[in-house]
Amino acid sequence: MSAMKKVRAFTLVELLTVIAIIALLSAIIFPVFSRVKLNAYKSGDISSMNSIRTAIQLYRDDQGGYPPALMGYINPYEYRNGVSVVPANLYRGPLFPKRVDSLETMKGSLNRSANNLMVAAAWPQADIRAFGSAPLKDLNGDGFINRSDDTPLTRQAFSTSYSGTAINYYLNDPQATPNIGSSTDNAVGTVGRFYAVGGYDVGPVKYQNSLNGFELRYTLFWSALGITTGGMNDDPRQLGYNEPPENTVITWNSLYRDYSNSQLTNGGSKDMVLFLGGSARPVDSKLMSERSWRLNP
């Protein structure tokens, strides 16, 4: 009679030990994979933003000025019971697809908006520093950079109110203040509309009143003087003026911002800003949100 083979099985303790080791390794490895993936997205977006910068320079060489929008404004087909939007991938705008041949370049890696989603855009928050406290350039030509160079006319014309009161919309009527979420806000024709997928014309944000919205990221003029009459004593860092300086902000990517209860968290270079005279670079999200186009490199 042959001897029975003795089968060696794992004990419960050994199984639990293996499971614990796997769980520990997963806890270490998965966040690393996530960060690597996020960094790859950011690198791709910086490359896309630099491509956009090249494209607007080509546009300027051809047309004598910078484009009014990057992706372009939506011009919807209206009919009796609604609105039909030309999908962004079929749209023909200032840059896409002639000078930028990929829609992915125009949207940002984390932008998951549908190609036919149209949105209104509020102004970003204006520079929160007091007038006269943050002069950036000798605007009046007296040879000094002082508080006389930092006036309301050279500051951002309109601003989002983060207290949740008024949100000033740019586009067809710069002073229109439709009520977010109301029927008047949703009515076509009350304000201009952007493709949500065009993430460098507009960017998604959260407000302190827990509403989600979109803010302008690209505009030819943003100062109170620039939007009205213009003038030699205005801030020249606006794309609508001739020969804007290299530290002019073209647009910025705010898709990577961190929020806590609709509040933008402090710290961390999560935004990426594209300057006219150089490649896109990371900047502090809080700083970007507080200064918008007045941000200096």
C-alpha cells in the first residue's frame, strides 16, 4: 500500500500576510502611477499651449493682429424648439484646424467636455490688491514706477464676485449680469457662448457660492481703458495693442486646481500660464486666480 502524499497548504496567517504585503505595495505604487500620469498630462498640456502660442504668432503674421478667440465663439443654429450646435471637431475657427490641426491641442488633457457643449464665460477675479499698491510699469511716462501708474482705468474692467453676488459676463454685452442657473441665463442670445471643450478660451472654476462656472482665459483687451477707448497710458500687456511686451499673458490652464468646499486651496503650482514671450510654465493657482492677466512672470 502506497503512502499517501502529504499536501502542504497555506495557513490563514500566511494568506493574511501575503494580502497585507500586496495591500501595502498597492498603497505605495498606485499613487506613484497616478502622479506619473498627471505629470504626463501636464507635460502634454504645456506642449499644447506652446503650440497655441506658435499658432497665434502665425495668425498675427497673416492677419496683422492676434485672433479674437482661440477656439472660437459658438454661432448656434436656432430653431423653434431649441438650439443646434456645430460640434467642435467640425468647427472652423481662427486657429483650428488650419494652424492647429488637433482638437486635443485646444482643450487640455483633463477637459472631458462634450464637443457640442456651449457655455457662457464670466470674467475672472480682478487683481485683489488695492489701487495704487501694485504698479507694474511706468504707464504715464514720468520715468518712475509708482502709485500714479496703478489706476482703475489700467486695471481689469470687470470681475467675478466670489461672494456670490454678481458675475459680470463678457461677450455680446460686457456689462450683462445674467443670473446663473436662471431661465434668462440659459436663453440663447442673452450672452455670447463658448465651446466648453475649448479650454484655453475659457476654463471651469468653482465659486464660493458652490456654483460651477466658466471664466475667460483669453481676450484681446481686459483693462477698463482698453475695452473702451484705449490709450497710450494703458497697460500695454494686452493682445489687442500693437507689439504687446513679452510678459503679456495669453491664456492659462486651471484644470488642475485643488478645491476644498468650493474654496481654492492655498499653495501648489497647479496652474500653467502661457506668456507671449516664452513657453508655458507652472504658477501658483491662488496667485493666478487673484491677478489674472496682471500676473508677472
